[in-house]
Amino acid sequence: MLSFNAITVRLGGRIILDAASAAIPPRRRVGLIGRNGAGKSTLMKVIAGTLEPDNGSVDMPKATRMGYVAQEAPAGLGTPFETVLAADLERAALLAEEEAGPSHDRLAEIHDRLIAIDAYTAPARASRILVGLGFDEAAQHRPLDSYSGGWRMRVALAALLFSQPDLLLLDEPSNHLDLEATMWLESFLKNYRGTIIIISHERDLLNNVVDMICHVEGGKTTLYTGGYDDFERLRAERLAQMASAREAQAAQRAKLTDYIARNSARASTAKQAQARAKALAKLQPIAEAVTDPTLVFDFPSPQPLKPPLVQVDDVAVGYDGRAVLEKLVLRLDPDERLALLGRNGNGKTTLARLLCGQLKPLEGEIHAPSKLRVGYFTQYQVEELDADDTPLAHMSRLMTGKTPAAVRAQLGRFGFSGAMAEQKVGRMSGGEKARLALALITRDAPHLLILDEPTNHLDVDTREALVQALNDYHGAVVMVSHDRHMVEASADRLLLVDGGRAVDFAGSLDDYTDLILGRGDAKPENRGGGQKQKGNPREERKAAAAAREAAAGLRRAVQQGEAEVQTLAARLSELDRALFDPKAATAADAKLSAGELMRQRGEVEKSREAAELRWLEAVEALEKAAQ
């Protein structure tokens, strides 16, 4: 059992965590979620022991082995393979002791322990983890110093997974991963035997891996059972109950206030008015649900152009005269929604730069209308924002000749209204900076949006807002993203970039997951190369997406129906208990007459029968959909 009790943390005079508490059973996989800045990473550092809280404690069994990735990426002349193997400290120590030539008895103990910890299969396990995170055989044996910071953070993640701690703490592990490595990580974590606490904004990972959600909000923590979709449903029900209670309280306040105003001056009713004034003073306000007005993405839609927007004919593209991709044949239409698949380093960014005009073809031709406007988003644009400038200053420089009202209107589309438009960029969160970069690249209503990992630093709610905005946008979209939910919800066509080619992938993202994890026989299809089609892949993908959405809706209806039936059945039990054993009745039921209890029981019984019928109909519909 892991528990943290009344954790309070103040940073810079501001309370980040305010008596946060939770108890997590052994071997549970917990998703730690909340808006950016809510205190998720702070809480994880407290659990990891790298941050001392102002108050409270963390309790876990003494023998617990804990694993937590530090912010510094490993470096030096060592290789990823050596770094990962060294992460098993016990194995490394035993092998070093064996090398030193201990006594015969101690040597036997060492061998027994090495066998017990499966030490002799460690090289194969280390290699499998590195392959899953994108390191092929050759890459595993290159010096760490030859890799970028992002790739070295992958090595740190691989070392942590290899060490197999009892408590695995992961803070945004997919930030440095591509979609393929994210899929592998999800599969790995599903089978992990220890306790996991993971901070993630990946909706699919939170649905497929975790079995509990710990929501951080207002300095407090609340535990929910299930994945992210279950959390959303349960929290919506809780917020609805709070809203109903708040309305009832508002009505009670109005009634008391009216009575006091009418009766305070009259001697005959002054005492009653005073009593009601005391009751009014004791009413504790029920907090209103927090809403964030900055959850805004509104891409301006362009004037339409005739198709195709872009036509690529037998193109080779690369750098310094050397081709990275060859024989490219691709057509983009005005309403295209295209997702680029393929491991990092295979050419996705190269293709994106070709489509936006940053790279010229080495061979072949690319055709596009002269009026075509392209908005290209990369993380580099986020990093290059001037920390000392404001959103208003950034946008004003790019929208020269436009009125101040037009500049502010574009900022307002992305949540930068009023004072937010004049805050310093250096004080903004990573998500706010990404939102500003998107506002800047769409200032002239582009016909084609190219988005390279747009969800980095965005929390779940903000990602969902981005998905909705993309679906409302009337231009074409080409995206590279490790967020599977975003790809599934926004793209109607998949293009696999691999082996120097870019070919249509005719299956779904589930098929691609099976291909990556070696679970299926899905194959890419070179639609551009002229192979005969069995159907229209785009329409097939749209139909498959619609079917998945319908099935998801049916599953939600089944879950909600079952929950409703259980709630009503529990209420029936309460009423029966009040009727036949008044001493066991709830405080509210004990005040009711037998006649009132019978009347309520009849109404609840009717509601239960109707709810049960709706539930059975949903179950039957889901079974038919599955067939």
C-alpha cells in the first residue's frame, strides 16, 4: 500500500498542494492527471523523495524499490546498451563481485542470486526494451554523446523500465517518443507487475493502461476507479450533483433573505428573522465548477481553392543532394486529413518540409496553386518565441497593416483576450506557448495546416479542444503526432513513411499497432504507385471511424445503464429496510411515514424497470455491433 497523507507544498509563496491525500493499493496502475500547473509533477517529486513537503507524509513498505527518471539525460561515451544494463544495480554489483574472485561459498551464493534475478537473460531484455523505444542493433552501441537530448531521455526511460522497480514513477514518458514507441510503451506497461504512477495527457494510454485515476485540482487529490473515460463520466456526474445542490442552496438563500427583509422590523417576527439570519450565515457556499476560458482553439477557415491543393509527382527529396525519400507520389485535396506514420528518423519531417515549401525536390515535380497558403507548426517555433515580448507584440509584428482590433481578434481565437494578450511569453506555460505559436501560423487563414507534434505540453482537456478545432477547420491538415487519440479522431487517411518511401496504409490505427507490435499481418499499400484498389481507403477509414465512435457510444450507454440500475436497486434496498426495520433506516427515511415510503418505493421500482429495459437494449445493440 502506498499512501500520501495531508501533503502540503508551497512554492514561491503559492500553495501548490493543500493537504492532498490518497491511498493506492498494491500493483495498481494510476494515472495522475490535472490541468497544467495543478501540481502533478510536484506531487510525484514528493512521492519520489526529491522534494520535501511543507507538511504531510508519504508511507510505503520499507523494502519498496522505487524508480523515477531524473530530468538530466544520461551522457558520455557509454552506449545505450551499457547504460540500460548498468541500471540493474544488484546485477552489476554481483557480477563485479564475481569478477573479483570471492570465496567458493560466496561464489555459489552469487550464482544462486544471479539465477534468481534472471541476470543471464538481462542483455536480451535490455535489447528488447531499446528496440521497442526505437534503437536498432547498431544504434544501441553508439556513444550517448552522439544522440540528441530527446533520444538520451529515451535511454533514461529504457534504463528505468529495465530496472523493474516495485514502484514505477513516470512523468510524461511519451513526450520524447514517436507514435510507434508510444504504442510499444503502452503494451509494456499493460503487463508491468509493479505499481505504476504515471503523469500523462495521452487519452488512449490512460484508457488502456491505468486502472485508477488520481485527479489533482485546487491543491486536492481525488481517486477514481477505471480509466480516463470512466473518470470523465464519474466526474461529470459529480459536477452535476454539485450544480443541483448549488441551485437548491441558491433558492434557500433567496427564501431566507426575503424572509429576513420582510420580518426584521416587526416585533412579532423579529426573533424568527434573527434565527433565519443565523441559518443564512451558516450556509457554506458550494464551489462552482472551475471553467477555463483559455481552452480555445479556433482556426480561421480559408477561401476555398480548387483541388488538388498539392500534387507530388515522382519526387525525391533530401539534404545536400542526398535523397531521404524517393519516388513520392501524393495528392492532397482541400478537405484532406492526413496523418504521417513511421519511426523518428524515417523522413516524416522531411516530407512535411517538402509540402510546406521549405525543401525543394531533388527530382520530380511538385504542383500547388499560387494562392496556396500553408501554416507549419513545429516545436522549434515554440522555443523561438521571444520570452520578453507579449502575444500582442508577436502578432502585431506579423500582421503589419492590420488594425489593432484584427490583431486582438486573432489572438482571441486562441484564448489570448484582455490582459492575457499582454503577459510576457517567458511567464507562460508550455501549453500556452504552443497555443500562441498556433495562433501565429494561422493568422492569414492557411489552406493547409502541417502540424508536427502539436500536443507536446498540452493537457488532456486542451488536446481535446485542439481536436475539436481541427474537425471544425475547413482547410486540409497533415499531422505528425504521438497522440493516438488525436490521430484517430482527426485523420481519415494514414501515410506510412518508411524505408525511403511514403505509401498509404490501408488499415486502421489498430492494424498499425498490430503491425508495430508484431501481432498481425497488416501491410502498407502503395496507393500512389498505381496498385489496384479494393475500395476507397479514405471512405473505408471514415466508415471504420464512425463505427468505432458508435461502438464507443454504445459501450458508454451500457456502463451508464448498469450504473443507473445499481443505483436504483440500492435505493429500493434502503426503502425496504426503512419499511421493515425502521431502526436501520437512513436519517432521511426515518422521518417519512409508511405511506410516503411505499409511494417512493413504487416510483423507484418503475424507474428501475425502465432503466433495466434501456440497459438490456444497449447491451443487445452493442452485441449486434460487435457481430
